[in-house]
Amino acid sequence: MNYYIGIDNGGTVVKASIFDQNGTELASASQTVKLAIPQPGWAQRDAGELYQANCEVCRKIITDSRIDPAAISAVCVTGHGKGLYLCDAQGRPTAPGILSTDTRALAICQRWKADGTEQKAFRISHQSVLCSQPACLLTWLKENCPEVLARTRYVFECKDYIRYCLTGSARAEYSEISSSNVICLDTKQYDLRLFRLFGIEDCRDKFPDLCGSTEIAGRITQEAARLTGIPAGTPVVGGTMDIIASALGLGVTDDRYLCSVAGTWCINLYMSRNQILDGSVMINSSSAVEGLYIIEESSPTGTVNMNWLIRNLLPEVQKNLPAGCTDIYAYINREIASVPAEAVNPIFLPFIAASSGHPDASGCFIGIRSDHTRANLLRSVYEGTVFSHRSHIEKLLQARGNNPPAALRAAGGSSHSDIWVQMLADAVQLPVQRTTAREAGTLGCAILAAAGTGAYPDIPDAAAAMTTLLPEVLPDPGRKDLYDQKYALYQCAEKSLYPFWDRLRAMK
């Protein structure tokens, strides 16, 4: 039997799992990596601590699975998209790792939108500019911390940095870097025109050579073997970013389905043989599946909101969970279930990190009454994140034209909540499907590892053999009007605050 290790570096938690070639999970482990917010809008973490967490979860799953480590056929790493991880020629980090929720470069992003740079870039990269993309962050570093770039040899995305630590081989996996505004999707290569357009042409040589998702991009070094328990010489395939890995873990390898990854970011996508070039969608990028593109709509409006609420408003509950609640989310789901769907809750705008609408929008509750309880506020947060998904899904449905999806497949932290998933199904009026795997992202990694080492002919065959779905969650037609009304209020609240955010910016 062949075994595969999948490692998923999310915005908050590092997860690792061992799967056999049938997609059966033998062991799984996770570890939280501390988030640092040294200034408003910043989101970073110690890259060394991140790698240490990767090593520790690998050691744990090998121990817990009780398999012979020599039977591990391959390793694959995924991680959050966007952001930036820098290191010198010896592999030492030259700055903290920057996460995808970081907005320090927002002013640069706004400048590019205003002066036409974004439009010029779109003609080459087929992407809008985002303040968390490497292009924008490198410009910010060049303008504010040039000494960091002077020390830097390699510019990595998250999972490429971890793979480099494991193998000593510096590569940039194509499907992920293709969403970073430094690649021409037509030539499938780095494009110096983009680097010049953004004023970072002196960073071009810091980007590693490209590799494919299933290509063997390196092998576990002796030092990495000592730290992880994975035998030296074990192949490590290129991998892909977490949203594509999650889609693969859901069995999505063609254009039949929409996919929502409800993690730190609210990410929604589908695979297509054609790009959408009229500017109606945010991101066109390459898929790990040959010949397919990812059509993406997303914003940092997912679990980052509930994480903030738990950390700041529920610390005493998390330390002293009520009887019958195994974790804080069991408590939250129980509280939300006590509030009927028909209840008029406050409107929650899930912009704790940022918004894809107004650049200065922040999170807020609107319409709190004296009869509202903590349970109403918690349900508001769920509804707000669901409505953020709906806003992106509507754009994707319009882009698909006369090709309605068979279903919406969902992964990510929120998808583990039955009540959240039912809410999503009701709000978008699509059946929602989930995988039996605990973590779709690590399963997606195992699928790439299996395809990359020849256990299956290609990614679609590996995904078909290794994924199993739970019974789908059907939308309640009787709640369509209810959620349409709530969503209309959500949209009204969001847009009515635009003048407020403008005035707030002026005060700053």
C-alpha cells in the first residue's frame, strides 16, 4: 500500500494528514501558529515557527498512524494563497511571513487602480490587483523596507517556502504563482512587463524557477528527515494553493461544480476551459488540472471574523465550556441553533480584515436591539459570512451564463458546521456537497502526490478514486424569500456605509 502525506498551511492552523491510495485517512494533526498584528492592517507570523509547526505535525501523524515511514511514497504541501515569504541564500527568513489578510499595501493597490496600472496589468495577467499579492507587497517593501529586499534571495508563496525548507530546492509552483500578478496567463511564464509596470523589475531574479503541481520538485533532505520523521529522499511534488487543493479534495476536476472554500478567506471558484476577460470576475489563474483555469471571486471575509469574536468576546467561554460542548464551535453552533432562521438579527458586515467592496470598510453589527442576545449576534456572524459568499457566487453564476452548476461543493472550517452549511444552501438555493475527509486540503495534496508518483494516470483519475462525498444538503425552497430579504438588507447596509467610510478616511 502506498501512503501520502498532505500538509496544509492555512492562515491560522497548520494541518497534516496521512492517506492511503484509496483516500482513507490514517492520521491527522494540527497546530496553531501565532498571528502577529504589530500595526493595524498588518498580519504576519514567524516563518521559522511556521516551519517548526509543519515538522511537528508530520512527526505526530507518522507516530499516530503506526505505518512504516519507508512506505510513504510522496509528500505534498499546500498553503494560503497571496502573501509573501522571503529568505536569504541560506534559507533564513529575512522578514516575518506576510499572510493573505494583510492590508499594509492597500494605499499602493488604490494608487494602481486610480492611475490605470491595474487595467494595464489585467491585459497581461488577467487579474485585478490585490493588496496581499506579492506584486503589491514587494512594492510596499521597496518603498518602506528596502534593506529587507537587499538581504532577500528568494521570494516565495507560503507552500513554496515550506517545500524549500523540506527539500532545499527553490521552486515556484505554477498554478499558485499564476494568481500573484507576475505571470502572463497566455505564455504561462513570468512576464517582465508586469514587473516593470509595478516598479519591481529588480525583484524578478528573486522568483524561483517554475514547476508543475504534480512534478517532483525536490526530495526530503537529511535535516528535514530528522525534524519530520519522513525518510530522506522521499519525493515532494509541487503542490498547489489551498483553494485548489480543497477543490481537488472535493472531487472537483471539471466545470460542473461551483466550489466554496470557507476558511480565513471567503473563496468561491469554478474550473473552466476559458478565461473571463471582461473584468466581471476578480481573478483568472491556472488550475492544477491540465487545460483548466480557475475563475475566482474572493475576499478576506471568512472565519477571520469568528476567530476575532472568539478571541475578544468569548475567551471566558472557551476556557470554561458548558457541559456537552466539546469545543468552542460546538457551543457556537448550539447557540445559533436556538435562534430561528426567521428571527430578525442584526446585520453583520464581515469586514474585520478587509472588504472587496469599499477599501476602508470595517466589520460592524447594525441594528442591535435590547432583546438581542449573544446567540443573535453569533447567528449574525454566520449570516454575514454566508452573504459574503453569495455576493461572490452571484458574480460567478453570471460569468457561467447558460451553464448552471450541478451543485456547490464546500470545504474549509465553516463547512464543518451543519447549521452554517444549511444556511449557505438556503441563501444561494443550491445543493451543497462536502467530502467525508476531515480536511479537503490535505486530501487534495494526497491526490496530487498520488498522481505525481504514478499511482494514477492523472489528477482527475486520482480524485475520482480517492474522494467520497457526504449526503448533500438541500436548500429549503420555503426559505428563499426569507434569505433574499435578509441579503437585500445586507447589501443595503454595506452600500449605505460607503459615505461613512469615505469620511472616516478623511479624518485619518
